[in-house]
Amino acid sequence: MKPTDTKNPEYFHKVVDCQYACPAHTPVPEYIRLISAGKYTEAYMINWESNVFPGVLGRTCDRPCEPACRRGRIEEEPVAICRLKRVAADNKDDVRAFMPGIPSEMNGKRIALIGGGPASLTVARDLAPLGYEIHLYDEHAAGGGMMRSQIPSFRLPDDVLNEEVGYILDMGIHTHFNTYVSSMNEILEKGYDAVFVGTGAPRGRDLVLPGREEAGKNVHVGIEWLASVAFEHTHKIGKKVIVLGGGNTAMDCCRTSRRLGGEEVKVVVRSPFAEMKASPWEIEDAMHEDIPILENHVPKAYVIENGKLVGMTFEKVKAVYEQGKRTLVPSGEPEVFIEADDVLVAVGQQNSFPWIERDSGVDFDQWGMPLVDALTHQSTNQRVFFGGDAAFGPKNVITAVAHGHQVAISIDLYCKGEALTERPAPFTNLVSKKMGIHEWSYDNDVVNDQRFIVPQAEKKAALSDRKLEVELGFDIQTAIKEAHRCLNCDVQTVFEKDKCIECDACVDICPTACITFTVNGEEAELRTRLKAPALNLTQDLYVSDTLPTQRVMVKDEDVCLHCGLCAERCPTSAWDMQQYLYKVTKAG
Amino acid sequence: MTYIRPKFRHPDLPKNDLGYTTREYEGSLSTLCAGCGHDSISGSILQACFELSIPPHRIAKLSGIGCSSKTPNYFLGNSHGFNSVHGRMPSVATGANMANRDLIYMGVSGDGDTASIGMGQFVHVIRRNLNMVYIVMNNGCYGLTKGQDSATADAGSKSKAGSVNPFQPIDLAGLALELGASFVAQSFSGDKEQLIPLIKAAISHPGFAFINVISPCVTFNNNPGSTKSYDYVREHIEETGKTDLVPEKSEILASYESGTGTEVMLHDGTFIKLEKLAANRDPFNRMEAMNALRNARNRNEILTGLLYIETETEDLHHTINSTDRPLNTLEEEDLCPGSAVLAEINEDLR
Ligand SMILES: Cc1cc2nc3c(=O)[nH]c(=O)nc-3n(C[C@H](O)[C@H](O)[C@H](O)COP(=O)(O)OP(=O)(O)OC[C@H]3O[C@@H](n4cnc5c(N)ncnc54)[C@H](O)[C@@H]3O)c2cc1C
Ligand SMILES: Cc1ncc(C[n+]2csc(CCOP(=O)(O)OP(=O)(O)O)c2C)c(N)n1
Ligand code: SF4
Ligand code: SF4
Ligand code: SF4
Ligand SMILES: [Mg+2]
């Protein structure tokens, strides 16, 4: 193998598994260390810079960081990265003083943002401080998009959302609420220097089966129903409720039903339980609220008696796997009838752009999706950019934020007349953490604690109040213990070949057998002859140049605990522990 | 010195025949200086015992005094151990071996512990061919007492403070050969690939097995001008050949390249495989081994690898015809067979 190029900013970035997995590349270990130091405001601001909605995301994020967390590879559970973010948000002081100021003189450019969700708000957050005049349009009365209309209050209280949306709107954003934009051409005619489309994926799919028409108003499309609950148009539901679908929307529908009078609420899914799309924690919370989940049930018909919906029939199936493909085949068991007063359909969500004229210069593909550049987010109309769920289909809040940052860079480059493909490099910094022979300016003592559980409100109280937040958040003592589970993966093991005397001390001390000195070879073959086989191909091998004994140092990054023992044991400081700070560049 | 070591280990560590990983062979955290050669030797002993799938409770570690003699604390934490008095490890090992011949005796000593204060004990344990492994972690100085020249320091070797050693060194491997040791090897702490198989062979050898391991003292004897520094040793090492220990059950002939080496069967059916032997080297000829060692010294080279082995060897228990059962398992009736037996013996003496 070639010696590893640690100058490539992505090499050490990739070692910070959580940060690398985060679409917005939040410097996770850095904020977790700040939390253990009681510096909640600083921890909040690190988050805010990257992900804009720490309070919201600390409660609702899809947390792609957690499955990536190295801790999950050395013991059962990853660090509770998401819920620690909430600790920073809940315990911070007033942060307004740290927010970027708005220049007294604007730069003369006007930008329209269509849709008031997290994607648009992020674009606003990045561009307003640069002097852009921002006009934000949304059909609803307040900003937040689906964070407001879809995510139920028992998961995300209004005041948390309002606070974080407010930080942005207070940057002198011109809001046009209660304004549905019905024509792209009209917007383009208004002479904005750039237009951003952050309108989400607003259409929920209905499920048309025999009886659908007669069932009428007792069958609801999940996301429409959730929005009407959020905006207080809907206050109750029948005692018996069927929720169709196995994703997170279904979980929010069933739990909301339990709070609006649903006593026997059942989630019914076509696939096996193990293949449900919903996050495991969402499923767990639903089941905790006495909601059974019935797997392998394919809906057949709405059953109507005396002109009224009384339930649904289902065919039972089993999953058959052939060549990695799954098919559902009838199990031969008798049809199942389940009683219901109401049915909530949560079987998918789609984009829809009825308001964008096909002659607006924005081209669409055969599935009705806009043609958008994956890097620059520019559409075929150079002045129009897409982000969030509107760009590539429904994802989540953190992805919308990540898009927002990239769009802001593109719009800024576009307005300056610069090439959009020349993206500014990330900010990186690598500093030694050495304080003394066995002293580091980070806590390198790896604790054995298992993941701590976030306490929840009492079930009865939670079910009787739609707005009562279920999760209570970590108390500070527990938060600090949980924070200590972080392995500080941003504190890198940095090897300086010329200092090494090949004494093997690092090899012998490393608790997780990461380091091997051996003759070089091709990667696939080298992976098999390390001290412990390097089976996780997603994790890099860190390889040095050839040493005097004609061997190379090979470190498998996979399960390194970042404990610093290699560096402590190295007589020549050929190893050093150095903190790597990586920040995605913002516009400007 | 490092104070804490995380409890987590690599989830895919290889397992040996007992189902153990190297974790079961670890000891407590070393307190030696970072980079000390002794720690690598500890690592090699640990690895050798793991690879041989020896149940840790079947091993007794014995040592004297010195940094080297402290190391048994840092490997095989689940084995028996006795950290004895300076230079007296051989006596304790002899006593222990006499009382329980069923254990594997792993003696660890230093060049000070062996070649100075313990010299008298060392020569006698060789003479007696006690069934044990005797490893000297040889750094040419008294590390524990801050680096004074030891009796194995080469004449002309410079200390960290700049003084030059005027005395001739004692060549421990040469001495062991001279005194009739049945297994003599030499190695370097920084060459685990060579050292681990040598330790495995030494453990399998049914008599006294001596390994002199050059082991740089990073703190007091790793300076330019020292002949026991990492750099000097690496530049002056000469290998006699490659050694490997092949367990009885594996198909040795298949993997064996004819014409490149020799294989030696040990009493327990395992084989020692010697590969790529240097020209004119014959590990079964004591005289030849002594000459090779001497010639290498004259060239300022350090000859490493298996120098000599006597496969048909009889250890002390055979020589003194002691009982096959370990003494510590003998009951009162075995030891005091009663007046009838006494009368019989007396009758014999009439
Ligand atoms: C039930 C449900 C629960 C969810 N839970 C989570 C969760 O826990 N965590 C998570 O990360 N993600 C969750 N999501 C997904 C997340 O809400 C979205 O991915 C995210 O909000 C997308 O952001 P966005 O900025 O692209 O658009 P959106 O948030 O969808 O915002 C778009 C806004 O634009 C408005 N709009 C649309 N068209 C027009 C127009 N023509 N004129 C004016 N306004 C218009 C819409 O009304 C909306 O307010 C959930 C989604 C659903 C449906
Ligand atoms: C009877 C006695 N005499 C002297 C000492 C002091 N002493 C302790 S260790 C040591 C020398 C150890 O040298 P070596 O065996 O080479 O061990 P190293 O520390 O170099 O590994 C001496 C002289 C002692 N502990 N006991
Ligand atoms: S920091 Fe060093 S000693 Fe610790 S696990 Fe990583 S490589 Fe091993
Ligand atoms: S401890 Fe340091 S000098 Fe020794 S082998 Fe490791 S990196 Fe090289
Ligand atoms: S003084 Fe020398 S021999 Fe003793 S621990 Fe330190 S380096 Fe090793
Ligand atoms: Mg010594």
C-alpha cells in the first residue's frame, strides 16, 4: 500500500465516524467534551454553526451518527450523541450574543426562498449575515415547515422550535407567511438574484382499495392528518384506529391517535417486523404506548357496514428471500379482519411541484423530479436552486440543513459570478493534546459504562396531553456520565515515521490490537496478516512509509479507542495524540 | 509508565485451541520505561504461550531482581509466579521443579541478575539440566539501579554518561554451551518473528533451555557508542536461520521445503523446523555452535537464532531418578510406607 496521505482533509475526518456520518458534519466529539466540562453554551454554538437546530435535532434527529459511532463496534450501544445535543440546548445560557450580526449595509442582492422548512431557514441563516436581502415564502402562518406541521409536539415542543426558528427570522428576514406560491414564473419575474426551492415533499399517498370511497372521511392520509392536528383543526379520532405503514410517519400517527382518543390503536405493516423502515427507537416508543404492530398483513379492503367504515381485511403473507430479493407470498392462512373506526394511511410521501411551470427553465425528469446538480444544487434554470426534501425526495431535517449550507455557498458564488464547482476547502486544524508524559488535555480514560437511558414522562400523563413532551432529557449527572462514553475519535493517532525506533512498545500496549509492524503488501492481503484481522472494510488502514527494518507501520483504524496508550508508551513520541478539527466551510 | 489500560479488546481477536484469546495471557500493566526491550520480550512470551495453547495455570514464572525480573508481573497474570531474591531464581526454580515436575517453568532474569550476583546459581542450574526455560533479558547494564555497566557489557561500549567499559564481557550463550546446556538460543527483543518461535521451542524442549535475548534499555543504554542499543544491534545482527515450532498434529511434511532446512522431532511429538540455515551451520554440533558464536563475535556480529539443541536429553529428574509423580501429590502413605517396608530396606543393607 502507498503511505497514507494524512494531509488529505478527508483522511482524519473519516476517522471521526460520527462527524463523517453526519450530513452536516457536526464536530460531535468536540461538543461532547464541552458538555462534560459543563460548557453548554459553547457546546450549543458548535452545534448551531453546523446544524442550525440543536434543540430540535437533539430531540428528533434521525441520528445517522449513532450507527456509525465507534463505541458501537467495541460494545453494544453507541454514545447517545443525539440526546447529548439536547443537553447542550436545554442547559445553555442566552446565546444571542454569539449569533452572527447582520451588516448595516446590505450587498444589494435579493434572494427568494420558497418554503419555510429547515432547508430554507439554513440558506437564510448563512446568507443573511453576508448582507443578502432574504424573502421567505411559506403557505403556513409560521416558519419551520414539517418540523412544525408533522413532528408532533410530544416529541418536539413548540417553544423549542419557535426559539430556533426565531434566531434565524430575527436576522432581518422578510417573511411572507400565509402565502402559497402558485407560480414560479411570477417569482422569477420579481427579479430576485436567485431563487431557492425548499418546498419539501408535501404529498402523502392515499391507499385506494375496495370500499375507499364509502369509507370517506374515516380514512385519512397520514401527513395531512398530522398537519391538521398540529394546526388544531383536528382534535379527536375514533376509539379503534388502524395505522397502515411501517415508517416514522406511521409511528407519529399511531402515537398521536393514542392522545386524541384512540384506545385500540394498531399499526399494520405488509413486511416482516424486522424490515420496518421506522427508527428502532420510534418503534420502541410506540410499543411502549401499548400499540401492537402486526407484521406480514397486506391490506385488501375497507369494510363498510351501513355506509360506515367498520374495519379492514388483510391477507397474511410471509417473506421469501431469493438472491437477495424479497417477495411477499400469501401464507395460505385465512383473511384477517380488524375492526376500526378510523384508518390512517402512512404508506409514503411524494414530491409535487404543481406551481412550477414547465416553461420556467426548470426541467423535470420522467418521475416529475427536478434535474438538480448533486454538488451545487443548481437546477437547469441557473437562477433556481433546490434543497431539502424538494431536491432529491424525502429525507430528514439534518439532510435538509446540510443541503441548505451547500446551496448558500452556491448562491453566494453565483451572485459573485464565480464558478459553482470550485467549492471552498473545509477548515481543518490538527493540534497536539500532549501536556506531559502521561497527561493529555482530553480525558483518555475509556469508561466501561453502558449507554444510559433517557427518562420519560409518566405514560398516563403523556397519553392524556398531546403537547406533553415524552422524553425528559438527561439530567446533568447522567449526561456527564454518558458524555464520558465518547471515545474522542477526533483526537487522532498521528505517526511520524522518522522518529520510530521500532521497539514494538505501541504494538504491545494497544488494548485493541490496532498496530502491526510488518512488510508491506496489497491492501486486501495486508488486512489478513495484522495482529487482529482487519475485517471492517469501511475503515481505513493507516500505513507509514518504509521503516529501517524494511517493514511498515500499519494501523487499523476500526476499533482504536483513542486511549493514547500508544503515544504514552512510545519512547520517541513517534506517536502523538492530536485533535483534528474539521469544519465544513460556510458561504462567504 | 502508563496508569490505565482500557478493558475493551478487539472483538475479532484470534482464539487458540483452548478458546482463549491473548487476553487470558495478559498480566498487569507494565511499569517499565516506555520502549524498554523487556516489554517486547514479555509480549513474545505471552504470544508463545497463547500459540501453544498452554493453560495459564500450568505455568510457573520465576525471576530474581531487576527490571527484567519484574516483567513476570506483566504477562501471564493467571499463572503461578515467584519473584525471588537477586540472582537466586535458579535455586527457587530447582526447588519448585523438584516439588512439582508437572508445571512448565519459565525463568526470567537479567544480565546483572544472571552474570553478576547470580552467576554461581546460573552455572549450576545448567549443569543439572533442570527442565525449565531460562530467559535473560540482556541490556548490558543494571537498569533498575540506574544503568551501571553489567558483566555482559562489551569492552569499549560507551555508557550514557560517556564512560567506556574497560572489561571483557561474559558471553552467556557461550558459557551455556560450554557448560553443556541442552538448548541454547540467542535473539533480539526487537525481532518477535524470531523470538516467538524460539520461546515456543524452548518451552517444548525437555531440559534446560537457555535464551539470551538482547533487550535495549531505552533509558540508560540506548545511546550512540553502546553496543546494546536498538540501532547497534540491528546493524550487527546475523541470523543462523529461521526456527519454527510445528505442533504434532499439523501436517509438517506438506509445508516443508526440502533442501532448505532440517526438522527435529521433540519428545512430545512436536517438531522444530529449522529453515534457511546459514551455510555450515549445524545446530546439533556443540563444538560447531561454539565456533560459530566465537567467529561472529570476532566479526563484531551478534549471532541469533537457535545455536544448539540436544534432542535426546535427560533432565534432572531422570538423572536423580526421582519419582514420576510430582512430590506435592505424594500422600503420607507414599512417603511413610510403614515399618514393613523399612524392615525390607534394612534387610537389603545387611
Ligand atoms: C410525520 C413526519 C415525521 C417526521 N419526523 C422527523 C423526525 O423526527 N426527524 C427528522 O429529521 N425528520 C423528520 N421528518 C422529515 C422532515 O420533517 C423533513 O425531511 C424536513 O422537514 C424537510 O425539510 P425541507 O426544508 O426540505 O421542507 P419542509 O420541512 O417540508 O418544509 C417545506 C415548507 O414549504 C411549504 N410549501 C410547500 N410548497 C409551497 C409553496 N408552493 N408555497 C409556499 N409554501 C410551500 C410547506 O408547507 C412547508 O412548510 C418527518 C416527516 C414526517 C412526514
Ligand atoms: C542482594 C542485592 N544486591 C544488590 C541489589 C541491587 N540491585 C537491584 S537490581 C540490580 C541489577 C539488576 O540488573 P539486571 O539483572 O541486568 O536487570 P535490569 O534492570 O537491567 O533488567 C542490582 C544490582 C539487590 N536488589 N539485591
Ligand atoms: S489510541 Fe493507540 S493504543 Fe489506544 S487504541 Fe488507538 S492505537 Fe491503540
Ligand atoms: S512505540 Fe514508538 S518507537 Fe516504538 S515502535 Fe511504536 S511508534 Fe515506534
Ligand atoms: S531502566 Fe532500562 S531496563 Fe529498566 S525499565 Fe527502563 S528502559 Fe527498561
Ligand atoms: Mg540488565
